Amino acid sequence: MLSKAQRTTILELNAQGVSKREITRILNVSRATVRKVLRSNSTEVPEQHRPEKAEPYRQQILELLITCKGNLVRVHEELTASGAALSYPALTAFCRRHGIGQAPIVPAGRYHFEPGQELQHDTSPHEVQLEGRKRKVQTASAVLCYSRMLFFQIYPRFQRFDCKVFLTEALRYAGGAPQHVMIDNTHVVVLRGTGREMVPVPEMAAFADRFGFRFLAHERGDANRSGRVERPFSFIENNFLVGRTFASWADLNQQARQWCDRVNSTYKKHIRAIPRELFAVERLQLKPLPAWIPEVYRLHHRRVDVEGYVAVNTNRYSAPVAWIGRRVEVRETKDTIEIQLDARHIVTHARLLEPNQQRVTLAQHRPPRGQGRKRGEPHPEEQAILAAAPELADYVAALKQRGRKVVALALRQLLRLVREYPREPLLAAVREAARYGLYDLDRLERMILRRIARDYFRLDISHPSGHDDE
């Protein structure tokens, strides 16, 4: 079929007196075609009205489309099985022309961001060659929308604690904070709602207030809204991670930071600029960081076990032997584990990023070989019990022989009772338990509590309210 330009050329050549034979030779078309154009005397391309083979089966196609859940391959199989002489391309073309079973095509939009307006953050799973073997990891990325400055780090898992650590490092890398941080509708940040109705977790809202930005979430199904941060994930996977091996997590993230420095200083064809140069303009619009940025930490409360260790994420960190059985506060930061008994007694360990059930032991937390507790020597808990309540010596000796628990655990529990409960009800309960041969410390504690409730919290029952009428 001739185009509008070809039909115009034929009419113009004919008006100039050029013969039909010459027009045929010049345009390389048939004489019959030239005669049809001259007879129509119009440059408009005529519409062709050909019957569609699928039109007689229109109602059947609509019904089968529901039955087959929109699968046109199955629709075509059912049509042909019922005797329809229709090819699969004819069926798909018919459905495409009439919009059957297809969502309308919507043109892609374009988002414009002012300097300092928005930073987009998201995560993506990848595989890396770490410490000689492949690991599944989580890549956290952040991109300033105006300058396209990229920053990413890699973690074994990505929880709320890791999110705050990463965003703190990203804002430090940028040297300031934007007005908004756009996120996917992730449970790490979102308490409830999606899109404009998203409400962040109070912990994350307080974190955002510290730096002066606000979390936003794109509408469900509108992934293009976070396209600035989605696009670099493929670049990271097919450039940074290809052919690289890493000795440790610290080495991995250090190389990631160096790669970001190099990439941000490279010319980008899709923006026709160098991100670092655009960032020189955007940085002036970022909010300045606080004068002091507190270190992100996660707080745990633990009791030092019988071996002198504290467990955090299945890994165990040593504590002084004197702390066995004591409650401690464990502060987990990006790089360290701090075990604190009180303000003057703090132990610091290097943090293990992965939960591998490993032990981290400091040399000063273990006595030199040959200087440990000798066989037959009393346990430290036993010494503490007898120092606080010498009257319990006979009960302690019997407990070590007849108690059902491990001796160290039983002594630790008894030491806790001695430290936490008043002396008189404790001794009275122990005397009664010894008289009946009772060495179940859980029952002993209930006996102490009954005496405390009876002797220390007596109420006047002469009046229902517990008070006499005046």
C-alpha cells in the first residue's frame, strides 16, 4: 500500500505532464497502482475494510477468556476444539485491536526533582563471593534524585537496625539530608498503610526527625516512582560484583565505597552529566547534619551464663568470671558489642555480623592454665551465699547432693533468692523446706512469696475498702 507521500508525488508528477509509464519507472510501482491513485485524485490512504476471521466467535472468546483466566493459548485451543478455523496470530491480533483481555497502554512518565528534594532508598538480594564461598546478601542502595549520586553497602540481612546504620552512613557520605527519603512499602520502616497513607514506625520517625527529613512511600504498583534507585541495582550486579572476591565484610563494603567514588565521578550518558558535578549544586540545598550524630545501637538485656558468656544473635561473647549469674546490658553497634554491668564496668568486643554460633573470648576473662577452680573448691555462688547468709550452710550442702538441677544453676538461683528477698521470710521458708526435704527451688520461691504477702502486706479487712470509717 502506498504511503501518503508517494500518492502526493504521483499526483504532482501527473500535474507536471509526466507520463504514467515514467511515473511507474521513477517510483518503482505498477501502472495499475498509478491509475488507481489518479482516478481517486486524493492523497489520503484509503482504509481497508476486510472481514475479521475472529468476529463470528467474539462472544465465545469473551466467555472463554474468563474460563481460561485470560490465557489466550488456552482460549485458542478451546476454539479450535469446537471447530473454529482460526489461527493463533489472528486471535491475538483481534484481541489486541479490540482491547480484549489487555490493559490499555499508558505512556511512561518522567519525574523531575529539585536539588536536595529527595533521596530514594531500597534493597535487593544478590550473591557475592565472600571468604572463599558464595553468599546470599542484601544490597542497600541510596540515590540522590537530582545529581544521581549513588551510595550502597552490603549486609548479611537487612533489619531495622541495619536500615538506620545504612541511612546514617548514606547521609554522612552525602554530607547532608534531603527533604524526603522515598522507600518501598517495606515493613522495616512502615508501621501501617501504603503510599500517601503510610505511617512509619515511631522508632524510624524519631530517626528521621534527628536528621530533619521525612519518609515517603510510593503507591502500591507504582514502582516507577522509585526508578532512580531501582536502575543502579542491575549496574551493581553486572559490574561491581562480577569477577570480584572479598576477604571479609569490611573489605566488601570498603570496595563498595571506593567503587561509588569512581562511578560518581564518571560521565553518564542518560543524564549527559557527571553526578559529582551536579552534586556540587545539590549539596548547597541539603540540610546540614547535626553537630553530633549518636551511634546507632540495639539494646539487649542478658544474664551471664555459667560459662561466662553472653549470647547475641547466636554468637557468644565472654564476660569476666565474677559476672557469672549477673544481669548485664548489651549494646550492639555497627562494629562492636558492649557488655555493661554498671557505669564503671564495661567490656567491648568486635561484633560478628553473621549468626554463626561462634565464641569470642578475651584473654583476661579466663584464668591462666592451672589457675582455675580446683576440684573440691566451693563454687563462687556458694561462697557468696554463705557470706550473705551463713545459716544456709546445711541446706546448701544438702541441695548439692539432692537437688535435681545442675549444681551451678541451682546455686545461682539460690543466690538470686538471697539477694532479692527479705532475710526473715527467706530463712523461715528454708527451714520449713529443709524439715520436709524439699529442694525444689521454684517451690521454695513460692513459699517465700507467700510469707512476704502474709507478713509484709497485711490489710485491714474490717472494711471492704481496707480503711476504717472516720
